[in-house]
Amino acid sequence: MLSLTIVVLATVAAGFVVWANDKRHGRYGAALPAGIAVGIAALTWIILMAAGFGYLPGTTWLPWVLPIVLGLAAAIAVAVYLGRTRARRDTERLTVILRR
């Protein structure tokens, strides 16, 4: 269970770093990329442990590294997607309001 705690803490830190480095981070909450990253990492860890990849010689690294990498990728994907779509939608709504 200690490995899950370390995976979650590392992934939440990576999610906040992704949020802080995004140019459009004012368009969505600070906890969103971190929350998505933790959810994906925890789910990946659970699946890997249930599949028997933990605590075996040669595969011990898999439940430690892969969930963090997948969580980081999910946080980046969410930040890129939400940053673009919310900026575009905000501009469209502002344009409609200003044309009235």
C-alpha cells in the first residue's frame, strides 16, 4: 500500500506542475489536471497489482513507473484539450454578448 501512496503523491505533484506550466491555466481549476492524473494513476496501479505485476522480480518497477507516466500524460491531455476548447468557447460567448 505504500507504493500506491507514493504513486499518488508523485502524480498529484506532476498534475500541479502541468497546470502551472500551461499558458491557459486560468480557464480551468488548478485541481483538475492533478485529479485526473491521480485517478488514472490509481486505476492503473490497481489493475497492475490485480494482474500480478507487483513485487515480482523483473516487474517491480511497473506498478511504480507506469501509473505515474500515464497519469502525467492524462494531465497533459486534459490541460491541452480544456485550455483550447474553453478559450474558444469563452471567445465565442463574449462575441455573442458584445454583438447584442
